[in-house]
Amino acid sequence: MRTRRAPSTRPVRTTPARASRLRRARPRRRPRPPRSRAEPVTGRTEWPGDSSDSSRAEKELSPQDPAERARAICLRLLTGSPRTRKQLADALRKREIPDEVAEEVLSRFEDVGLIDDAAFAGAWVESRHHGRGLARRALARELRTKGVEPTLIQEAVEQLDSEREEATARELVDRKLRATRGLDRDRRLRRLAGMLARKGYPEGMALRVVRQALEAEGEDTDGLDESF
């Protein structure tokens, strides 16, 4: 009697040809019928004009309220840095906001403290004097270009008295003095005094501060007033 051989437990090696036959023998999945256009996708019936797409299109087509636009523009600009009322008014005019709407919005912003030209001017003077060494005359000129009223400018620049202004002028000259060494006296004078003049310091103060700095270095300052 012949003995039946037990089935082999060795894994069957799948060749590329065998894999191809298996794929051909596998039943193909029947395609699903296309979904009807009327069938709701989200489980919610869409009524005409009720879809989010149509609502978005209506918003895009309808003009935005000018007052809402003006408020959005002002808030965006004020988020970056403080602005004067004139700066915001110029920005609204550039974006074609009607003048009467702009005036109403700007007045409301002033009422709630979002626009404060007096505070702006005071902060500007402190920052620009400390950071750039600008004197009162230069600071007043900058504030005028930003549309601050003359009375507010005067109040702001009065924060700087003559003593503080002269002390800052001395600091500026001390920083630049070394860079002028090796030049003749008159050229040093013109360079240092010109630097102070560009920052708005009065001529008399500039000359006095520069002369004292040059004397401290041993320069002969006789006749310096005439050469200046």
C-alpha cells in the first residue's frame, strides 16, 4: 500500500507570472452608480439661495457699508502703530470713503480714545528725542507734517526744556568728536555744528556746545565765532 505524503508546509513562492494570473482571476468590483444631483450630500436639504456658496457670492456682489469699511481701515492702521486723525483721514480719502462718513467714524474713534493727537504728540517727542536726539524745532516740524494742531505741538515740545536739550546736544557732539580728529579746526566746527543744526538745535547753542568740546581737546577757539 502506498503511503500518502503529507502536504508540504513550505511557503509557495509567488512568481511574477503567478501574481499576474491571480490578479486576472480576482473578480472585479462593479462600479457604483453615480450619485443623483438631487440627493443631499450632507443629510440636509439645500433650498434655492440657502447654500453657503450662494450666500458668499451675494456678499461679494453686494457693496460693503462705507462706515464698516472706514472702521476696518482705521482699526487695521491703528493696530500697526498710533496715528493722528489727519493720517487716518488721508487714508480714508485715498480709499474713497465719503468725507461725511469718515468724519463720523473718526469722531467716534476720538470719543472712545482710539485717536488722541495730544498723546500721540507727547509720545512722539519723547521717542524721537531719546532715540534720534532731535531738538524741539525738528520735532515740531515733524508733528506739523502729521497734521497735529499747533497748540498740541507746543504743549508736546515744551516737555523738553533748554537744559535737557543742551545736555542731549553735548552727548551727540561727544559721539561724533572722535570721528573728526585729524581734521582742521574749522572743518571740525562745520561738521559738528552742521550735525546739530540738522537735528533742529539753535545756532547759538550748537556753536557753544561745539566750542566747549573742542576746547576740552586743546583746540584754539579764538575767532571761532567769526568762522562759524
